[in-house]
Amino acid sequence: MKVLVVGSGGREHALCWAIKRSPLCDRLYCAPGNAGIAEVAECVAIGAEDVDGILRFAKDNAIDFVVVGPEGPLVLGLVDKLEAAGIKAFGPSAAAAELEGSKGFMKDLLAKYGVPTAFYQRFTDADAAKAYVRQHGAPIVVKADGLAAGKGVTVARSEEEAFAAIDEALVGGRFGSAGAEIVVEEFLDGEEVSFFALVDGATAVPLASAQDHKAVGDGDTGPNTGGMGAYSPAPVLTPDLEARVMREIVEPTVRGLAAEGRPFKGVLFGGLMIVRGADGKPVPKTLEFNVRFGDPECQTLMARFKSDVLAALLASRDGTLKPEDVQWHDAAALCVVMAAQGYPGDYLKNTEIRGLTEANAVEGATVFHAGTKADGGRVLATGGRVLGVTATAPTVREAQARAYQAVDRIQWPEGFCRRDIGWRAVER
Ligand code: AMP
Ligand code: GLY
């Protein structure tokens, strides 16, 4: 098969790395890719959201299967357009991708199908939203309805903070049309976990759990980022809780989307909060859904994936998914993100990274690239999140040691990373 992966991050490098190993894959392209992806795939200079450009490339090059990494092109309907042109594509239709594209749509769907989530209300009017905040008090959460590059959520500790977030979105237009409507919802207190399932329209097969580290600094301090590191599996999600997440959250959501005439195919990524019930027992609740792999969670999932990833993604597209399609190595994986100094604010660009070969030589370690480009024989940092140094080992603790051993071989003075990725699992 000729396969095209769409995207340019660490997630897409990990997908390319895993797909390349499939006996089904004869030729692998990536649009637009990065310097690391160029080592396993042929990179083509087409942006991930250039839907028409990707469609043209796929037609001209007789691509058999397109795997879409990020949410942007999914929400724009890339999969619909490819399928209409007779090209198989992995990921949800635009109608199903609305689960991530509109938080209001997602919350209404969850309410209609009885999926546990924070109580909420949708608003377009700032005064009405503020009255709701006064009624419920702080802490409370304000969310832009649409895609806001991870910046659309304010966990407000005070009513004033919530009012400011409401005004920013509804009056100031900070998120443009993505924030013309907001969701105000209950604050949920607990431990966050990411859960992934592969879905073929009707059947959902659990992938695995992972935990992300959103804050930029050690000890979960500082501003939020796209994710500074991750590990899988996440011990907080015990087998019992995982079964419950499938039964109470994933399956009713998949059935609900199908009933609404928007059958979901692709990766369903639940951002969950494990809260304590009245009896003190853990209860999983849905914070949000994404319609794609997480980044950097995907790097840890691909490192652990044992069966043929490409075959599993195809089965999701074809509606023939079976539990056997998803098998795991009996190992944990941990990914440390290295970012450019200044991230998530303004950061340095075009600085040179050395020592990548030495880092990749650490047992069990693989360096996935996120924001890099090749410049002759040199690798330059071009993004905020630049590398995902990933390692597998029998336990999270050992995977952590290996990942940091690889990190320490990378010579990049203009970069930084957190030194405590995986602390929750290690503490447990
Ligand atoms: P989201 O983009 O919806 O995942 O929100 C970003 C982050 O905000 C999440 O990862 C949580 O840490 C936090 N968050 C979102 N919704 C809630 C909530 N209802 N209660 C507490 N924290 C939340
Ligand atoms: N790491 C979180 C995300 O990909 O949305």
C-alpha cells in the first residue's frame, strides 16, 4: 500500500515510525513532516490544513490510505473529501469530528446519552453567563466552544476570573468565531487521565491509558502547554476503572454518535477526570473528547503497540475492527518533551540540535521529532515543542530513567525539558 500520513508533530513521527514497520506498507509519505519523519517517510511540502492540496497529492500519487494526525483537517472535512474521491482515510468525518470541534455539541451529546460529565450550560450572552457563574460560584470552568489551539479553557478560581474569561471570549473576541459561544461548567477535582479507544463506526476497542503533563514546569507549575511529556499505561486507570470507562463513557458515546447519524471512525481520545464518589470510590467523568491521538501520548502508545498498527487503522476505516487487532508489548513507555526556551511563550528558532544519534542509541529509546527541520547535515529546532524523547522498559520508573539518559545525550543549550515526567506513576 501507498500510505500518506498528514501532520508534522511528534505524534505523526511516531505514527510514521510504527506504520513503516507494517508489512502492508510499501511506500510512506508524510505531509508536511519534519526532519525526523524524513528518515522514515518521503516528506511532501503540503500543509496539514491544505485540504485541497492533500486531496490532489493523494489522487496524483494513487495513495491507498491516508492517516490524518491532527484535529484541524478532520474538522475541515479532509476524510470526507478523500473518501468521496475513492481514497480510504483514517479518522472521523467532519460531522463526527464536531465532538472535538464544538464543546457545546459534545456536552449536549453526552447529556442526551447519559455519559458522566461536569454539569454545564452553553452561552452566547455574557450577562447570562455571569449570572450562571454567580449562581454556582467558583471554582468554575469557562470554555470557548470551538478549536482554540489548547488555549480556550479557563479554570477560574474566583468569580472575577470567570467573568474576565467570559468577557474575553464573548465581548473581546479573543478566540474569534471559536469563542463566539462558550460553555460554562462545573469544576471537577481529581486526577486527570487520557484514555484512547479505536472505533470503526460501531465497535470500540480500548487502546490504552496515558497521562500527560500539561504545565510547563516541574511539579506541574507554570502556564499550560500542549503537553510536556507523557507515559503509558497510567496506573490510576485500574483494569476495573478501564472497563467502566468503556461501558459508561466510550460505548454510549459511540452509540450516540451513530444514532445521531454521525458514526465515529478513528481514535476516540477521552480526557477524563477520576473524581471521588460520595463513598470515596473513584468515579470516571468526561472532561472532553478529542477525535485523534494525543500528542505526546501517541508517542508512548506507538512505542508499546505490538500488533500491526496499519492493519488496525485500516480495520477502523473498513468497519471490521476486532479486539485482536490491538495488542501491546508488556512494557511501559515514557516520553519527555524537549522544547525551545521561552515556550509556551515566544521561543528561539533555528538553533542547532546535536547528539540525536547518541540519544537513539540508549537501550529502548527513540527520539521522535516535533518541530525540526533538516539543514544540510544539521538538525534545527523550528517549533515550540521540538523533540519527544521516548523510552520503553518493564516499568514506568525504568522507562523514565532511560528517557532521561537519552535526554542527557542531547546537546541543545537552547532547549529545556521537565525533569519529573512520570512522577505520579513513580510515586504510586
Ligand atoms: P480541555 O481543553 O477541555 O481538555 O481543558 C484543558 C484542561 O483544563 C484539562 O486538561 C483540565 O486540566 C482542565 N479542565 C477542563 N475542564 C475541567 C473541569 N470541568 N474541571 C476541572 N478542570 C478542567
Ligand atoms: N496532549 C493532549 C492533546 O494532544 O490534546
